Amino acid sequence: MKKLLEICLGVATGVGGFLEMGSLSTAVQGGAAFRFQLGWPILVGTLCLVFLTEMAGRFAAVSGHTIADGIRDRFGVKFFLLPLIAVVVVNALVLSAEIGGVSVALEMATGLKHAWWAFPVALLAWFVLWRSTFGVIEKGASLLGLVTLSFVAAAIVLKPDWQQVARGLVPSMPHHDPANYWFTVVSILGASITPSLYLFYSSGAVEDHWDRGYLGANRAIAGLGMAFGGGISLAVLIAAAVVFPAHGITRVDDYRQLPLTLVAVFGFWGFVLFVASLAFACFGATLEIALEQAYFIAQGFGWNWGKNRKPREEPGFSLVYTCALAISAVPIAAGVDPLKLTVFSMALSAISLPLTVVPFLVLMNDESYMGRHGNGAFSNVVVTAIVALSFVLAIVSLPLQIAGGT
């Protein structure tokens, strides 16, 4: 019964914690510009994330290591510096975008410019991290994020052409604006399989003291939670695909346009739901990414770490998330557009994928870590495909940012 409760809570956490500034803004832009045609990168990204999170949980449960710890232990500190730099830079940009998301929600609610909210949001996030345990942060913030299910309701109420939606789940060539089409594909995939998601998952499994007895629960949580979460992202794209073209909007380049996805369906309460969804989802992501920044650095250098310890027992770990929040608040406070920053950081996230996925694949096939629980042939094929996809993304992201980015 306890395991069943943990699975249900884990699935709910996955659903509530999946949607954030990156997946929301890229799905809206994809739906507005290309209608239902970009459902397939959400599907591919979600499938990739299901496999990666399942493997991250399995690796932690069997080996007792996090991914960061495993990479450092298996390949050495010098090799670890490369993924460390990439992950830290990408996390800093994504964290800034999430702080921007909360700030934008507060601007919509109060009328006070989002730049003024950046440091108060960062300070509140720091206070929650300083005072709370891992369980409160992970489950509490994500369960509040279940308000994002309002996008699913909107997608159903709008009664889209479900045959077109289904056709959009199959990869196809763009009918117009190919540079922007492929850049949006890259951004959606980058938002779906950003490294912080599966790195944080492995850290959480170690924090919760998972062992081999959790392998079944891990499969259920990773599979159902991420699949349902991906469904919410698809619902955002569907709602945007119906609403924005109907209002003559085919390019979303201002965050003030975003609430239209729900306002067009639910009126004033749609605006309230959007603000709540954006605030809760992005604040939860702010907490998790700041934590992941601290996890990755502390684990890589062998420091004490863990949110279930007091800050004085892990000063380096606490210092990292403190500095991460302060630094990432600066661009938003300086007036950087959160929407443009989000889309750019999602493309950069795609570039960093190979640096963590490739060594992770090696770890999953190392018997000294995994014993008989290593990857089978099917898992290896899937992850190899993910690695190939991430290399392609790395090659095309920057040129597409120049040619098609907004």
C-alpha cells in the first residue's frame, strides 16, 4: 500500500512538475506558427525523457550513485569538467528563464513590471530551499503545479480536429518558414529533454534512499508521470493551434500574448488560471533547477549534499544554490525578455545533451555499477537514437537560432 501511494504521488508529481516556462512557451509558439504540425517533437521528447528518467532512477536504485557522481567516479574529474561547465551554463540560463516566468505571472497579476519581481522571487525561492526538506520541495511545488491541467480542459473544450492532431504526431516537412519550423522543433525537444530533468530525478532517488525494491515503482513513476506531463504540453500546443490563428496571430513574440490560450476559452477565470499555472509551474521549476545546480556541482566535487540535511552540515551545497539564484535573477532584473531568453536557453539545452547522455549510456552498461540490471538491447538502441538525435540538435541549433529564432 505504501509503494502504491508513492507511485500515485510520484505520477502526480511528474504531471504537475512537467510544464514550466520552456515547455509552455515553445509549445505555444509551435502551435501558433504551425498549428498541429509540431505535435511530433513533443511526442519524441516525452518518449526520450521517459527512457532517460527510468534509467536515471534505475541507476540510482541499483548503484547508489547519482549520474553526476557516477560520471566523476567512472571517467575522472578532468572529464567531468566538460559536462559540468555545460550543465552549469545551461542551468543558469534556464533558471533565469523560470525566475522570469514567475516574474511575468506577478506582473500580469499586479501590473508591476516583471523586472522588479526578479530578486523577490529569487529570495523567496532561496528561503524555501533553506528551510524545507527535499520531499516538501519536490512534491509540494509539483502538486501545486497540477493547476496546469487547465490546459487539458481548454484543449478539450476547444474541440480541435483530432484527425489533424493525430497527423501532427507523425514527423513531416514544413509547409512554410522552414528555418523557424526546425528551430522550433529544436526548442521543443530541448525543453522536453533538458538534462536537469533526469539529473534531478537521479538525485531525488538517492535522497529518498531508493534501492532495488523501487525498480517497479521507478518504471511506473517515470513512464506514467512523464507521459501524462507530455500530454499537458501537447494540450498547450493544441489550445494555441486553435486560438492564436483564429485571432490572426501566427508568431508569439511577446509574453503578454500567452494568456490568450486560456482566456479565449474561460474568459476572466482563464486569465486567473493562466497566471496561477505560470506562477506555480515556474516557481516549482525554479526550486528544482537551483537544487540541481547545487546537486551537480556538489556531487561532482565530492562535497556533502542533500536537502534533508541542515545548511551548516553542507555549506558548499547551500552556497551553490544561493549564488545560482542570485546570479540568475540578474538578467531578468536587467530587463531581458523572459520569452526570448527561454527559447534561446531551450536550444542551448539541446546542445548540452550529448555531454551527459553519452557517459550516462556507458554507465548503464557497466556491470560494476549495474550488475544484472544494466540496459538491455532495446534500451541501448533507444538511448543510442537519443544520443544521435542530440548530436544532430547540437549541430543545427545555433545556425537555426540565427536563421529562424525569434
